Amino acid sequence: MDDDLSRNGLRQGPGGVPGDSFPHSLGLLYSAFTYFTGNSGEYKLMGLAPYGQPKYKKLILEPDGSFWLDLSYFDYCTGLTMTNECFSALFGEPAQLDALLTEFHMDVAASIQAVLDEVVLRLTRSLAEKTRIKNLCLAGGVALNCIANGKVLRDGAFQNIWIQPAAGDAGGAIGSAFAAFHLFKGQPRKNKNDAADAEAICEAVRRPTIRFVQVKSAEQQAQLMQHRTRDLLMRQRTGVDHRSERTRRL
């Protein structure tokens, strides 16, 4: 449907397991709503959701399947913002970048959380049915959404659920260490358990040839964050100015 953000079409991952692929990302969809509501982090949007009603859920998700995104509503692939004018027109409000919290923000947060919960449950139920495995491991930014995780746990499709402690972008460092250990050092992938993983990491970092990047001080990190924030704001403002100029020309 032209007036929905997501459309039916569950993509297949390795082994026929359902999944998604960039730019059709559940995490980026949630991030887009985080940006639209003016929140500085997805965890804040998740915390705001219980205060609202999911009145926009049907506007976001079609009722007959998981999703691929209608990218005409988003700018994160080619622009400088997560959402665009079409997204704002769909909800009847501009992006709430500096606005005080209202019932609108709460209802939008509740709606996208309801969508996230439903899609995650569809995925995990499908995984359980296809694999007949009783153990589930979760990683990635969406795995930090404790509301969705709780519903997966209570759903009972899996007996045991393990969530990667650094489930967001920071967890990439762990995967990078293992990838280098396997690809460049020729070490086999075997005995995969927490104890063996910890032992392998400790062994790798003790090698004399390992290179480390010096950790920045708190002052240096704060200064770098200021520069990045200023750069982001300038790029966003430039994007708004350019779109306004194009609108005036039209």
C-alpha cells in the first residue's frame, strides 16, 4: 500500500531462515522513529512507548507479514536525515527534533514498539518452527530492546535465550577479533563456548605482535564528541537548507 511505511515480503537468509538485508532493516526502521520523535537514543524511544497508545501501528505495518521498507519515506540511504517530507506527511507532523514531549510522541513511540514486538515474534516463531532448535542467541542493536526480548522469552518458542552483552555496534569488536584469529592466524573454528572464546581472546591479545590503539582520555573523547555532534548538526542543517531551496525553486 502506498500509504504504509513497510510492505509484505519476508526475506530469506542462510539456510532458508527468515531475515532482512540492508536497507530493509528493522533496526534502521526503529532508528528512523527515534530521529523523527527527537530522541537521542533508541533506548529513550523504548522507554517512552509505555506512555502512549499504538494508534499508528496499522499505518506502519501491513497486517499480513513481515516487511521490506518503502524507501520513499526514508533518507538514510541517500540523504543526511533518517526520514523525509513523505514520512512527515504520513503522520501529519514534521520531524520533532527540538519539540517538547507530547501525546503525539508517546503514541508514535508506542506504535513503532508494537511493530517491533510483532515482527520480532514472527521471526523467532518462524525460526523455532524451521530449525526445531530450543536455544536462541540474539545480537545486534535490536537485541538491546528489552521489551521485545521479554515477549520472546514469554512466548516460549525457545527454552533458552542468550543475548550478546555488547549487542550493539560495540559488539563488532568481538567478531573482528575472532575473524582475525581465524582468517589471519589460521586458527580453526572449534569448541565454540564461552570458556573457549574467552581463552582464545586472552591468548590472542597476549601475543607480542598484536597492535593496540591508544585509548583516548575522557577530555579527548568529549572534544571528539563535540566535533562529531557539530558536524552532524551542520550536515542536517545544510540538508534542510538545500531541500528548502529546491522547494522554493519549484
